[in-house]
Amino acid sequence: MTLFSDEDQQNIRQAIEAAELFTSGEIRICIEETCPVEAIDRAIHYFGKLGMDQTVLRNGVLVYLSYSDRKFAIIGDSGINKLVKDDFWDSTKDLMLSYFKENKLADGIIAGVTKAGEQLKTYFPYKEGDKNELSDDIAFF
């Protein structure tokens, strides 16, 4: 089964690149077929595995999706978590879910990336010399 077409993957990568263009923040997408635990716990696991807790300003954001189990989570590191509103991640999940319910997985991920990118831009604007600390490719497990 192909979850995303090449075009979908390219569009997701471009959304990440566009979001990161104006921020020092880092956004990653992590996809796996099955999730043996709660999605949030799995997202936390991959957050560390992908080195997202190693960014200088602790401003990484991870979108985790388990497609067979229909589970997902979006989490941020401590730097962004202490700045966004308490309901930010839940409202972002709700936005993404509205697309997922229409079977538009790529569009839902892009919407979540875009919304997270707006917050990252607000709190962690791009500064001269900022570098892309993490890959923009989708991590498939």
C-alpha cells in the first residue's frame, strides 16, 4: 500500500520547507503502520529517536501518524510548549482531523505543519545564520 504519492510527499516536504523558511524551528513528520501504545507516547519515543530534542532552542515539532491504527499526535519541545496557548496542540489536531475524516491525509498533515510553522515564526523568527538542524524528509518506520 502506498500511503502517499510522490506528489503528496513532495507537497508535505515543501510545506515543511516553507514553514521553516521564516523560523529557526524544526518540523518533522513520522509515519508508521501500527502503533502498539498511545499515539502521544509513540510520538515522544520518536521525538527522541529523531533527535528533535537536540535543537538549540528546543523548538522542534513532530507530527506522528500511525495509518493502520488511525492514530496521530502532534507534539512540541519545551521551548515552544512554554510559549503557545495551552490548547494549541489540541486545536491543531482538530484541524488535521477535519482533513483526515475526508481521507485527505497529506492535506491534513500540511495544514498541521502550516499552523505549527506560523507559531514557530511568531516565537522563533528566522535570524541570520540559522541553519536547518533536522531533515525535512518524512521519517517512515
